[in-house]
Amino acid sequence: MKTKLLLIAIILFSTSSFISNRPVTVFMIGDSTMANRSIQNKNNKERGWGMMLAGCLTDRVIVDNHAASGRSTKSFINEKRWERVLDRIQPGDYVFIQFGHNDEKEDPKLHTEPGTTFDDNLRKFVAETRSKGGIPVLFNSMVRRKFYCNENGLYTDSLIDTHGEIICFLRNG
């Protein structure tokens, strides 16, 4: 499935870049799971997937990663991060959108509600991207991974579905 999605994305990017003389830009907005990470510390192997995307594409596609750790749809908008991206979108550019982890936190600077404010913020990103001639692409949040010691005292981990209420809302728009 991942291979098919990557192939579709490469075809879309390639087609878009031949229509125009300029390279296509992929703007990335989201949280730590797609954010760029410092490579100064050689012991830190953590990388957001957005940081690695450019290595899979040709020089006709520019990856402009605005994802940032700890951001929700709400904080991304309130900090004017979305405004900076929106000002740069040109027809044919893509906006990859991935939020959810921080939207569910109780912090009032981050928290949104599935079905209302979370969906409204995603709709805003989609509508405003389209208004500039861009192509929005939504990525579902991954489930959280929780590390803990089990009943036998062994260090283990499990996946926890904390995003159960986040659903696809764009059937008609």
C-alpha cells in the first residue's frame, strides 16, 4: 500500500512539474512526526518523515517543511505559521497536512475537538490551499506508542488508538 501511495505521489509531482517551468513545491504542515530534526547530535537518530521526503524526489520538487514539534492545528494557526505558508502557495503546489497528536492534549493553547474545531481547522487549510490553486493532501495521524514496564517488570511498548474520533470529513469538499 505504501509503495502504491509513493508511486502515485511521484506521478502527480512529475506531471505537475512538466506543466509549469518552475519546480513544484510541497509545503508540509504538521507536528513532530513530520518535522525536520537537528542532525548536529550524531546520537539523535530521530527524524520526521517530512525531513526524509526530499531524498525520494527529483530536483523538480522542492520540499518546504514547516512542520514543528508540539504544534496542533490551533497553535499552527495562532502562531501565524499557516499564514507564512499560505502566502507562498502557488498554483500546482501541494500542501501535506498532518495533525492530531497535539490537538487532543488538554492544554488550551493546543486543544481542539474532533467533529468541531479540529475539523474546522483542517477545512480551513484545505479551502485556503485550494483558493490559491494548491493541492491539499491530508495524512491521518499515527496512533501513539506507549512505553511502560509490564506486570513482569519487563520494559515493553504498545500502540494506543488515541485518535478514534478523528475521521475523514472531506467526502464532498
